[in-house]
Amino acid sequence: MAKNQALASNMGVDYVIVFRYATTDKAQAEERLEDMLERLSNAGLATEVRKGENHSVLVFVKIGSSEHMQAEIYRNRVKDWIHGVRSQEPAMDTDKSLEQDPLTEAERLRTIHGLITHIRDEGGAGITPGKGKWENVESVFALHDHNYNKEWIKKWSTQYLLTPEDLDEIRDRMGEKIAFYFAFTQAYFTFLAVPAGFGLFAWLFLGYYSAWYAIVASLWSVVFVEWWNHQEQDLATRWGVKNVSGIDEKRKEFSPKHVVDDPVTGEQMRIFPARDRLQRQLLQIPFVIAAVLILGTLISACFAIEIFISEVYTGPFKSVLTFLPTLILTTGLPFLSSILTKAANSLTDFENYETEAQYERSLTSKTFVINFITSYLPLCLTSFVYVPFGKVIVPYLNVFSVACRPFVKDGKQVQCPTSSQFDINPARLRKQVIYFTVTAQIVNFAMEVVVPYLKRQGLMKFKKMKTERQEKKSGVAVRSAADLDPEGETDFLARVRNEADMDVYNVYDDMKEMVVQFGYLALFSVVWPLAPVSFLINNWIELRADAVKICVEMRRPTPWRADTIGPWLDALSFISWMGSITMSALVYMFSNDGLGPDGQPSDITGWALLLSIFLSEHLYLGVRWLVRTSISKIDTPGRQKERRALFSTRRKYMKASLEKTKLAPPPGEKADDITRNSLEEDARQASLHSATPQEKFWDRQRGWKEAAKMGRLFIERDNDDVDDARVKKEL
Amino acid sequence: MAKNQALASNMGVDYVIVFRYATTDKAQAEERLEDMLERLSNAGLATEVRKGENHSVLVFVKIGSSEHMQAEIYRNRVKDWIHGVRSQEPAMDTDKSLEQDPLTEAERLRTIHGLITHIRDEGGAGITPGKGKWENVESVFALHDHNYNKEWIKKWSTQYLLTPEDLDEIRDRMGEKIAFYFAFTQAYFTFLAVPAGFGLFAWLFLGYYSAWYAIVASLWSVVFVEWWNHQEQDLATRWGVKNVSGIDEKRKEFSPKHVVDDPVTGEQMRIFPARDRLQRQLLQIPFVIAAVLILGTLISACFAIEIFISEVYTGPFKSVLTFLPTLILTTGLPFLSSILTKAANSLTDFENYETEAQYERSLTSKTFVINFITSYLPLCLTSFVYVPFGKVIVPYLNVFSVACRPFVKDGKQVQCPTSSQFDINPARLRKQVIYFTVTAQIVNFAMEVVVPYLKRQGLMKFKKMKTERQEKKSGVAVRSAADLDPEGETDFLARVRNEADMDVYNVYDDMKEMVVQFGYLALFSVVWPLAPVSFLINNWIELRADAVKICVEMRRPTPWRADTIGPWLDALSFISWMGSITMSALVYMFSNDGLGPDGQPSDITGWALLLSIFLSEHLYLGVRWLVRTSISKIDTPGRQKERRALFSTRRKYMKASLEKTKLAPPPGEKADDITRNSLEEDARQASLHSATPQEKFWDRQRGWKEAAKMGRLFIERDNDDVDDARVKKEL
């Protein structure tokens, strides 16, 4: 079988399970493997095993019984319906249900994933990778569809804009969670045209720190965030995933405090009181303080060292020492960040959430704090500490001169300038912004796409060389997993082993990158208005590079659903708000068209700075409210669809009910009939004096015709002096 | 029949329709009346007509056909179910549905109201009071249940706190909309205990303008608003009205721009584009500006006159002239407010909303602006204009001395003091706050409860006197509606005529009053910390007085539903936010414990004022976020109920589906059978070389047992140098 064929065919395999037994007792591993295979089979899945690399077994899984598959689809759709994701109850007959609502590739894979991982009470095999009894199950993943991947990359790399249909395609293949990332990045990319265009104009004609640019950028950020909020809901409706975040995917790690039998349903309830969790969540406060202090100290220290070296220090090795702070930062920051991220993970574990969504939200908010500090603190320090207070602080940097005395050979003292001697360097801020918006983006791209590719290639070469050397040394061919491959499957299995070795794609990281980028734009781009132009170019490439990354460097991701980009939306909103503060402060402090102090700290007055921040912030909030209200009123295809569905359902029931009532004789006629036929009977009853006042009251007029007659009389005789007695008699 | 009996019995009447034909041609009126009676009868309602006062006919309505009633209940419940208000589809058999979910008095009355007012296509009689063809229909109202009312007032006036059961009772009787008002006021009253207690403490020990009091009050306002937001949702679940605001009660006045046939459902769609509406809504901006200018000018002018007279003017008539600004305000403000309210109404009409809810929301936001200005602008002027800029402005008040020159007899010039001569009067602000929080509350109570009562009594006496005088003059008994009353119904009909004369209860006004009161507390109470004590007392009475008002002075309100207090929640949130700004500014400007400038304008520095506002506001926003997050995590009975209902529905479906799959033979066994029985057949197929690589791949191991066997082999032989050949052969 040629290699191309191996890429073309997935042998009908739906999922591959990697079972690794390197650190487990062999007998136990065998038992576990057998248990797993039996469970898979009972869940209606067919299996094949093959040898994997490094003490592992590859278990290939495909649908064996369509009943189980259909039942799982039905159960999932019922769950959706109960949580309001679907508006119609799915038919018990799945064929019919599938006809109305065909299965996408994503739903198919998700359903099979459910069969493998759901608990047995819900019809699954109950296999939870890496957890408890299933610690040997290293991973569960689907195989790439290389034909599709090829087409996908080809298509995207040749078109300028992605169409909604391209996003639908992603959704059908990769699930809504990943589709939301691409939809967001695409929307962000399209919106970027505005600040990029205006930024270019501002750079050419308005100069740096233009108030006009700040206003346009702020307004843009509001409109973009609010528009996305709206668009997201529309996409959720379009993709039929509205309210999906309400479906609580239970966390397996959740440990309840009490297990109580529900008095009503008799079901076991696993309870962890909200109070207890709130107490644990209070730990977030010291966590955030610690994060701010730790990262803040490192960044501030490096910042101080850098200023000292570049603007104060005049001793030897200056050219070498300039790199010292960068060195400290690039080694120290990732190290501290990873420690803090670990702490955030443990803290979130400790908070003991019941559902995956809650867990993720809590974790995101913590990592957002870390990211916020590492990304924006350096720029904040330059603009809000170095510029206004530089003259006050720099003299204290003398402490460093003590540290560098040993390097000073000729006894020359490194002396900090006094306040009056020192002048701030206004270009420093711009340089920093250019670094973060251009250099860092390129470095990031390289780290994300190019480096892993080279690493993989290198690793493969290294492996091959090692094997060859061993073989040369021992003279015997080194045994590999491939030796046991059945005939004709070698290429296919090699491909599977390769995919099993790949990393897991985490859409979270890509999303984070976009949000951080948005932050530079919303918070600091007034310093260098070309920033959005750089982002525009970067994101065009980024979108395609991410597609390539998913196809080539990562395992095929499980197609999870989502109805929102989740906590990132809050982050965007928060950043855009902060932007109204930083932008106005920067414009006030640095702009020099007659009003601003042009970055001269002596000219900055507290009340003017605070007033511009105060006005700008409240203007921002007002505009945001207006934009939000206006956008919420825009009708979208998704909403129309929803409304139409509701309307037609309602009309159906309404019609049925109305027809049913129409079959009954019109009560007006009936009442009339009664009047005519049972008049005597009624008279008799009345004469018996058994009638209550109430009965008498309602018996005066029989049917609407009599009532109408009396009404006519009342109206005619009104203000008329003719005999009331006659009217009264009629009553 | 004694009067008590007349009060006790409603004669089985469900609704009374007042048909007034004073200004209509008699023939036309008769025709319309007849049409109305026919329609009512066709909708399944029994009718009786009696003569009303002043050219009117009273149409009594009760359920005539239970089929129509049940069909209407069914249709309403289906509507609820489709909009997610009910979680379960209602049974077509209404008896069964009623057994599960019994009819409350409120639902019964609302259903009958629906039969009268819903369009004929939906099974109603299509009578819309006062609109178009039905302009003669003055009102549609239910009769008071005097027995219940008596008990209600007795119960409430003897208990200190209202229980949740009391509120449930209100909900069952008056509907959720009114119940929400009482629930809110009760919650607000209970919460008031905290600032009232601390306010008393602050007044005794901390003095005015205490920062501690400001912090407690701000914190309290955040907690209260957020808690109510949470509580409201819980109440909505408890009362089964969640999402009820999503049910669009269509406005009859809505005039569409296009009427299009929907291509999918074939239904007529009445469309008014959101763009067009947005354009019309832009008129809100000039409206708000006009309101601010008009009311602002009046209030500022009166304010200036008042200062001039009380603190500058020394001429004659000073004691009389002091009342001049009050006179202008009390006549001018209601006049201008009512003009602006009318303008707000027309503007909202012009905005042409499709549903009642949208209309109400838009109208509320406009009247909120008017209320905000009239209620808080005077205090804002004193604290933020008079105090800091008094010295600058007062000399300009000289203009008034020109106006009062004619009054000055002895040629003495009224001369404004110059800046240096004039001293601000720090007690002015406190006096104003006391006026708004005590005097105005009492006046308000009197205007709301006492005055209408006296007015009614007076009017009745006046009518009687007039009739008596006429009779004396003409010697003939003046004919009244009562003369035509059938025997034994006189007292009852007199009562009905009386109720028809009453005002319509508007829960909106009562709600507004509470929100405005909350505003004084959140914005200005730091000036006089006893304000919450005054409110606490006022609200205890207010709650009972409102109950009396509904029972005695108003027609029985139609029991509308609601799932929120609606736009007022936004107003509360906005006020509480503003509070963080005003409170901090007041504390900074007036507190004198060593830091503040003690109200001496010369000591107020711009940056310190702005910094305290900036810090306080952001602290407020941070705390609000924390409180909101914490409160949203609290589990409530309503939520538990909802979750349980979802869970049990899901379990039902899940069980059914699982049992169905279990009936199918376990596919593992099946696969095994195939292996054993058709082994030869497969071998033959394979030998025919017709098998694809994929078929071959999946045929290597038959069933999970064979797969497990191979897996065991892989694990056992791993890192073992014994014959791979044997393993390979097994494959």
C-alpha cells in the first residue's frame, strides 16, 4: 500500500485508544485491557488491537451496533431538548429524527466519544482517559481526515476572506468550540480593517498620541465587543447550540461533601455546599495578590535595571549588560508564570466544581490575571510610572551602582543623575509598543508553528539515527512496533503511531493570544497607531497557520460544542473598558497639540489627568450602553429562524384547540335554545322561591339577544321622560 | 338584601364591562352594544345588562361555556410551554392539566380577561377597551372580593413582617405583577433595617458626613440590588412565571410598515424595520436634553431665587417672598413634568413598538429621566454647585435685585455681597435632605391615600346635595340609574356602579415611589444618616396603605403576570452606582475629621475630589462584581426545583432509551457468533481477494475476546526476545 493511500484511508476507524502500560504491572495491565475491550464491546463498539510504540497497545474502535449508536444519538438529542437546545422533542425513531436533522461529522464523532466515555448507566463504556482505573488509557482520539485537511488548507490559503459557509464547514467537522474560535478571529480580522485604515491615516497625518485616533479606537473596541456578543448568539442559533453551556458535563473529579437521596425523585444527589466553595474561592484573593506581587516585582525589577543600564549606567560592558534584563525576563517570566499557572490549577481543583464549564470559567479568570500582568504591566510601568515619576525614582536607582562597582575597573563612580539632571526618554514607550505589537507577534508565530515543526523533524531524525547506530553497534536489527504489523497495514499503522505522538490541540491558547492582542490595540495603540496594521497582517496568517497546525501538528480534536467564547467575552469587555482609561491618560500626558504636557512630567497636573480619565471613562460607559442597546435591537437571521419556529409550533396547537372548541355548539345559540324550551321550567323554579339572588340575577336575560334588547332599551330611553315603568316591566 | 350581603356576594359575576355612549350616536351605540354582546356570547361568555350611571350600560359577564374556558386555559398554557414558561407540555385534556396544576384566582380572571380581549382568531371576543370600534367600552374590570379584602387588610395590619406565604397569596389573587411590587417593597423594607440601625449609630456617634456610614450605605445598596436581582429570579421560578416576559403581548396600536407573507409558514408578517425604529429612537436624545434643560432651568432658577431671597435679600416682604420659589416649584414642576410625560408618551407611541413589554420599557426609561431630574437635581445643585461655586455665582444674583427694586420703598439698594463677603450656609443641604426624606414622604402619603379618600367622600356628598337641591327646586324626584334596578339588586348594583367609578390601580407609580426613595438613600443619606430610619417607618405604613388603596380606592386590578420588576432594576443599579460618586464627593467635601475641607470651598482641591470619586467608583464596581459573583452562586429553592424537574424528565427518557437498547443482543456476543459460524465463509471471501484492505483490517480479530487475547500477547511479549514470528503468525 502506497503512502498516499495510507493517508487517504482511515480503514473505517472512528477512534483510536492508546493504552500504555510502561509503569504498570503486566498482569494488571492485561486485565485492564481486557476489561476495557469488554466494556467497549458492550457499548456497541467493534474493536481491533495493534501494537503501539513504547509499551503501548493501540485499540481501534468503530461502530459495531447501529442500535447503540442510534440510542446514544437519541439520548443526546433528548438531553438537548430538555435543556432547551432543541425546540422539538426528538422522535424515538432515530431514522426519522436523522432525516429531519442529519448527522454531521462532528456530531457523529462526539456521539462515539460519548459511547466510549459516558458512564455505563447512561449507555457508555465508562472509560475516562488517565483517571483512576483508566490511568493506562493515555488518549482517545479520532484519526485525521487527510483528504479533507488538504482541501481545507488549499482553500483557505487562496482566499482573502472566510465566508460563513467556511465557518459552517469547520463547525460540521471540528465542532462548535473550535468553530467559535475561527469565527471570532475572522470577525476580529474583518473589524481590524477600520482601526488599521484609520491608524495608517493617523500615523501619516495626525502623529502619535492623537486624540482622534484614541476616540476612533475606543469606539471601535466598543462596537466590536458588543457586535461580537450579538453575533455570537446568532451563530449559536444558526448552529443549533443555544443554551448548550447549560448542559452540565459533570466533572469526574468532583468530590461531594454529602451524598443525599433526593426525597422527591429518590435519586442520589452529590452535594457540595455553595458556602464551602465560596470559602475556598476566597483564596483567589491572596492568589491574585501573590500573582501581582511576584510578577510585578520581577517585571519592575527588570524595568528598573533596564533603565539604569540604558540611561544611567556609563561603565564598561554596557552593550552586554543591556541584554541582562531581557535575559532575566525571558527566563524568569515563563518560569514564574508556569508556577503560578500550576497554582491556579491546584486552586481551581481545590474549589471542587461540579461541572466542566464552571471549572473552565474559574480557571480562565485566574490565568487571565496572570496574562494581563505579564502582557501589559511593562507598558503600564513605562507610561504611568516611568514618565510621570521618573525624575523622582531614577535617583534611587543608585542602589544598582553598588552592585556594579566590582565591574568598574578604573575607580570611576557610576553615579545616578539627580532629579534635575535626568530627562525621561519619550521614545522608550513607543519602542516598547512596537516590540509587543510586531516583534513579539512574529516570535510568537515562530514559537507556535515553526519551532514545533522543526522539533518534530529533528526528533524523528534523531530517533532514526539512534536506531541505526544501535543496529550498527549490535549488528542486529532493533525491534520496533512496526515489526509486528500485519501485511499491508504498515503504512497505515505508521501514520496512526505518528498521530498518537502528536500534541493535543488547545483552542484556549489560541483564543488567549487573540485576546491579548486585542488588549494591546485597545489599551496602548494610541502610542503607535500602526499597531492595528501589524495585527491585520498577523491575523491573516494566524488564521491559516492555525488551520495548518490543527491538520499537521496536532491530533484531530474531539468536536466539542459551545455556544459562546465564554469567559473571554468578559475579558474583552474588561479590556475595552480599561482602554478608555489608559488611552485618555496617554493622550493627555503625551499629546502636544497645544493642550497636553507632551510627556513632560512637570507639566502633568493631577486634576487635569484625573478629569480626562473620568470624562473619558464615563463617556465610554455611556456610548457602550447606547451601542449595546442599538445592537440588541438588530434583527438577525438566527433570531428570525427562532421566532418562526416558535410561531409555527404555536399556530399548530392554536388551530387544533380552536377547531376542537368550534365543534361544540356555539353557546349563544345554546342559551337561546334553553330559553325557548325550558322557559316554563325556569318559571316554575322561580315560583318555588328556591332561586338564590344570584340565580335570579343571571336569569333576567336569557342569551345575548335578550341582553342586547335590554341594552337597546336602556340606550333609547336614556334621558327620556317616558314611562320607566314599561322598561322596568320588561326586565 | 342588606348592604353587607351586597358586599359579600358578587352574584357570580366574573367581569363587568362599562359601555358608555354619552358622545356617540344612539343608533350606532346600540349596534355596537349588540355586536359586543354577540361576540361575548360566541366566546363562551354569559351576559346580563343593567343600567349604569351617566349614559352607560353595565354588561355583566360570567363563564357560560366551560369548553371555551378550558380551551382558553389550554391555549394559554401551550403558549407558556412554547416560550419555556412551563417545562411540561400541557395535556390536551384540560381536566388532567388542571389536576396537575390547579387554577388560581388570578389565572382564572386572566383567562376570562383573555376571552374578552383576545382577537377572534385566537378564540376571544376581540374587545379592546377604548380603541377603534370599541371606543365606547370604557373599562373591563373584575369585582372586588370584599370578604378576602377585609381579611387581607386585617391580617397585614396586625403583623410586623410579611411572610413568603402572604406574598404567594397576593400572587394567587392579584397576579405576579402586583405581587412583585409587594415582594420588592417587603424585601427593601427588611433590608432597610441595616442602614437604619447603622444610620442611628452614625448619627449618635460619628456625626454627619461620616465616611464609615458612606461605605456601609454603598455596600448595602450593592448587596441589596444584587440580592434582589437574584431573589427576583427565584420568585419567578417559585411562581412559575420564568420567561413570561418573553411572551410578547402584541400591542394593538402597532402599525407595520410592510405586511409580508412569510415564505415558509405562509403567515402574515407585520414588519416594522428595526432601522426605522432606531431612527425614531434617536429622538430620545433631544428629548432628554430638552427635559434636562426645561426642568433644570426651572429648578436652577428657583434655587437661585431662593438663595437670593434667603441669604442675600434684606428688603421688605422677605418673610412672604421666601415662599415664592416654593410656589413656583410646586406649580411649575408638576405642570412641566406632565407636559414632558405627555411628550414621552407620544414619543414612545411614535417609536411604534410591537409588544407591550418593549413599549413599557421604553416609556419607563423616559419617565425615569424626568423623575431623576425632579427628585435629585435640587440636592445636586446644593452640594455640587452652591457649595463649591457659591462664592463665584452669588455675586451674579444681582440680576434679581433689579427685579425687586420696585418693592424697595426707601431707595435702599439691595446689593449682592461680593465673593469675599458671602459665606455659604452649610446647614442648607441638610435641611433639604430632611425635607425630601421626611416631609416629602409624609406629603406623598397624604396625597396618595388621604386626599383621594376625602375627595371621594366630598364628591359623593356633593352629588347627593345636588340631587336634593334639584328635587327641591323641581318638586320631581330626579331619575337615577338605580330607579331601573330590578328588585333585590339595588344594593349590589350600587356597589358595582361605585366600583366602576373608581380609579385604575397603577403599580408603576408605587414602584416609582420606592425607587425614588432608594435614590435619596443611596445618593444623599450621608448628609443626614437618619434618613433610612424615616424610610423604615414610612415603608411599614406604605405597604399596608397600598393594600388598603387597592381594596378601597381602586378597581380590582387585572392580574397580569411578570417575571421581574423590569426596567426598575436597571434604575436601581444605576442609582446605586451614582451613589458611589455622590457619597464619596460629599464625604470629601464636607467631612472634617482632619482631612476634608469641611464644606469650605476654598479648601476643596480638584485633584483630591476627583481622586476620591475615581477610587470610590472603581472600588464600588469591584465590590459589585464580587457581590454579584458570590450571590449568583447561592443555591435557591427555586433553582433546586427547576433542576429537579429537569433531572427527573431526563431520567425518564434515559431509562426508556436504555431499556430499548438492552433488548437488542449485546453486539459483542453477536460478533463472536459470527466468528464461529461464518469463519469458513470469511476465509473463502478473503481467498477470493475481493476483500478491501479495510475489510481485512477489521477481520483480523473477531469480537472483543480475540482482541483481548492479542492485546495480552502484545503486553506479555513486550521487550521479550522470544520469537516474534509466533506472535505474527497468530495475527
